[in-house]
Amino acid sequence: MKELKVVKIENKKKMDFLYETAKEIEANSLWRPYLTDEEHNIFLDSLGDKDKWDQFINLNYEDKSENLNVLQIVGLRTRAMLYEKAIPSIFSLKERNVGGSQSLNLEEKKTMVLTNGNHSSR
């Protein structure tokens, strides 16, 4: 089987944003359309510890066991879920910032992720 090559997310702000987004997705059960119950257990386990999360989302595992493939698949599915939920807020942020220098705080970003970018202006 061909080895999977994954781009590591090294930017701390991106990692923190994805971690916070994942916690919001979990808190609001938005993972259901994306992950099976078994995959959700792996996702949930990774949210318990920031170092474990970084390892999970970057598919960086010391253990090369037979479960590695499952962990990689869940990690990739989780990335897809996170980016799908975050994309509307990212584009709304860009549109909002084109007209001025306003920037959203973390709470506003979370709200935009949870509402798929439907954020009302201040």
C-alpha cells in the first residue's frame, strides 16, 4: 500500500483555531453527518489533550500498528469536517476585512463556524 503524505499544520494560530472549532463542533454535535460513532470516539479522545490533538490532526503517530490506517482515515475525515465548517467564516472574514480593518475575535469566529458564515454585521 502506498504511504500517505500529509501536509503538517505548523501555524500555531491555525492549530488553535482548528482545535477550538473541533471543540465547538463536538459541543453542538455537528460531527454526526461526517463521522461514524467509532470515528467520533477517536475524534473525542483526541480532544481531551492538546498534544494528542496536534498529533491526531497532523497524522503524526509513533505507533505503526494496524490501527494506524484507521487513525489516519479518521484524521483526514476530521480535517475535511473542520475545513468545511470553517470555510464560510474564512470567506466572510475576508469580505468583512476588505472594506475596513475590523477583525473578529475568537467568539465571533466560533459563531461564524457554527452558523456556516451567516454572521450579522455589528
